[in-house]
Amino acid sequence: MATMDSKAPLHPYYPLNAQIDGYAPNEASLLSILSTASVGAAALLGIILTLTSRLRPTLTKADRLAILWFALSGTIHCFFEGYFMINHARMASAQDFFGQLWKEYALSDSRYMTSDTLVLCMETITVLLWGPLCFLVAYLTLSQHPLRHPLQIIVCMSHLYGDALYYATSFFDHYVHDRPYCRPEPYYFWVYYFLMNFIWIVVPFYYLYQSIRTITEALRELENNSRQRKDR
């Protein structure tokens, strides 16, 4: 029996031989963690929507949705991912809310438990650059500033590039190095790993297209007006 216990994995993450020091199981239940996160996100979006409606009541529904998206993204980048950037070395033993939420998500990607170089560097750039830029795009959308679309292109491209790199490095290690980071249960891959990250491909792609179309139409109109003035 002692021999079997000595070979038992010390944590639930894959690969089972990953070096994760000081791991402690979450004290809160999964239902409690996910419910708190959902209620918090809903409250944040409700507050932003209320403020937006009062500050700019004539804003279109599409622009209000854009503000909600970029404000939510900025909050996740700066605070949730910022927590990882600061506390990555002690994630395995953390029992505060963000720590337990990260430990739950890490069942789909154990790199967040091992201070993986790529993940840590990518998240640091996200926290310091893309998070604040999301808030700026939300403000520029609220104020109807023309600089919104050039910056929206930048932040959307950053999301698309970051997600592509995130997926590619994980799949490469899995299929080339035979080193999976996700537990084998389909739920962790399809819901945590795939779906939660794929959102940051679908939505940014839409806003990237929106900004490119808006800038193209504006330049086309400018060229037409310039041509008409020359014809006069």
C-alpha cells in the first residue's frame, strides 16, 4: 500500500509529473466559484450599461454592446490576468477567490500552475498593454471619438494573435512533444480551454471587420468628396 501511495499523483493537473509545488485543493465548491464569477460579471456589465445609458443616452445599441465587450475584456485582462501575473509563483496553494478560479481553469491548461514562460510573458503583455487599451477603446466609443477604430483594430489584432499563439503552442506540445496540459475529460477541453478562449477570436474578428469597413468607407467618401471638388 505504501508503494502505491508513493506513486499517486500529487495534483490533478496534466501531465501528472508536472512540477507543481505546494498544491492545495480548492476550499470552495465548483458551484460557488462559478456562481460568484458569473454574478460578478453580470453586476459589472449592469453597472457599465447603466452609466453608459445615463452619460450618452443617444448611443446606438451596437456601440453600447461594444463598450460592454471592451470594458469586460479590460477588466478581465487587468484584474483577473493581472492577479496571475503577480501571483503566478504561488498559484498552486492560493485559496482566495481569483486563486481558486485560476486553479479550476488550470485543469484545462496546467501551464498556469507552473509559471510557464510563454504564458507568463503573454499574460504580462496583456495586462500592461491590451487591458488598458480595451478600456481606452470603450471610452473612445462612448465619446464617439474617431480614434476609436484605429485603436480597435490594434486591440482586436492583439486578441487574435494572442489566442492563435496560445492554441498553437499548446497543440504543438501535445501532438509533437506528447505533453498534454489539459485533463482528458472532454468538459475541460471543450468548455474551459476551447470555448472560453474561442470567444476572444470570434468577437474581436467581428470588431476588426467593423473597424476596417468603417475606415474604408470613410476614406472612400473622402476621396469622392475630393474628386467632386476638383471637378468643380
